[in-house]
Amino acid sequence: MVRTDINNQGRHPTESSPPPDDFPTLDHAVGSGKNKKGNGAGYGAQGNNDPGRTRFAAAVKKPAPTPRNEPTPNLARRDSGPTGEPSHYRVSVVAPRPSPRLKLRPPTLLPTLPTGDSVSKMYMSYRSRALQLGAARNACLSRAADAWRRGDGAAAKRFSREGHELNAKMSSEMADAAGQLVKERAKLAEQAVRGRDAGWSDDPGDRTSRGKIVGTGLGVCLGVARLDVGGTEKLSLEERTEAALDLHGLHANEATEVLESFLLGVSNISAFKRLLVTVFRA
């Protein structure tokens, strides 16, 4: 009995099997595709006639794309020819520019100021009113939430309005307390600077400048450092003048605003154009 493969019917007579060096698929016939008796020797020839199938051999033998050797945009500059088209690449490394800012040096006239429990007591003393308003605000907002859950919209609206009013008062009290804290710390720094030993500096201008309140009353001038503070580099009087701004007891947003006001205040003084400012922050 002779077996006939009905899938081979209608195949073009000129179609040939793939060359033996290809990777055969599972349903491809081994050898010439026919046994000695002329029968189909494959596992099934239906997959060989699928035109949409991508052969694994073709994918393996496909050469990889050759990368183009182009210089990086940060290190290359393109020169254009007469027609405006790029003629060649020329690599040029841009050297960093020197910083126009002054070199920072460690301060030499910093005083020793009380911190820890002293700052905590001062914080509670100036912020007690603001903290009470904050507690009342939180209570009103909690009552507003409870009234809303009960379905009492009128009570929720009333408590919410009271909470927002208390929040505005608390913010105002917090701002006033921050200003008082900074000025109180500036007074402590002024007393410490005026009471220090005169041997800390050999500059004649140190005695007249140390202890002055600067920066719209927020900081204090520490004086003028020694003549040899810059080492081999000779510094001017402006570069040797030091000041301090104490931000202990302030929140982050308050400290940012106070620092901005201080810098704007000292920038209007010609003698403080190159002032070395030290900021104390807990």
C-alpha cells in the first residue's frame, strides 16, 4: 500500500527543498523530503507552505548592522563646507571656566553661644500663643469632619470657617515669633562678640566693627580677621570682615525668608560687598 500526502498536491513542480545547510523546522523532511519508495518522510509538510513564517535560519544568518562611528555631540564640532554641508568633524574639548566666586575660608571670629535647653525654652516662650492657636484650629477642623460625616453640612461649614480663621492668626503669630527669636539670638551674639579678647585680631578696624547689628537687625558683625588669615594670599579688609546669622528656633520656611532679608540688608552696605557670613542652623 502506498501512502499519499494530500498536502503535497498542487505544489509547483519547480519548487525544491531548502539547502541542507539551513536549520530545518520540525515539520521539514529530512534529506530530500522523499524516501526511497517516494513516500513523504517528514512530520507534516503544512508548515513549509506558510508564506508568513519567518525561518530561524534566515534570522540567524542575517548580519548585524554596523555601528556608525560618529563623535559625541558634547565633544565634536561640525565644520561646514562651501555648500553648507558638513565636510568633516573636529573634536575639541572645552575647558571649564574658572569660578568667579571668592574662595571660601573657615571663619576665625565665631563666638560660643548657648544652645540646647536655652533655645528650647526660648522657642516655647515666643511660640506659646501660636501653638495654642494651632491646637484650637485642629479641634475646629476635627469637629467639621465629624459634622460632615453626620450629614450636618451647616455645622461642618461653621467649624471649617472657624478653623481657617484660627489658621490665619496662627501663621501671623508664627511669623512674629520667628522675628523675635532671630533678634534675641542676635543680641546674645552681640554680647559675646563685644566681650571677646581683642587679641583675636590684629587689624585696627576690628575694634570699631565688631558687635554691630547688620542685615536689618537680624545678624551681627563679628569683626575683622587677622591680616595673615589668607595665608600666602593677601586679603582685603572686605574679604576679612565676618558676620553671623543665628537661625536657631526657626522652621525651614522661616529660615529661608530671614536669610533672604539679611542678605538684601547687607548687600546695600558698600563695606560688606565681600562679607563672609556664617549661618547657625539647628
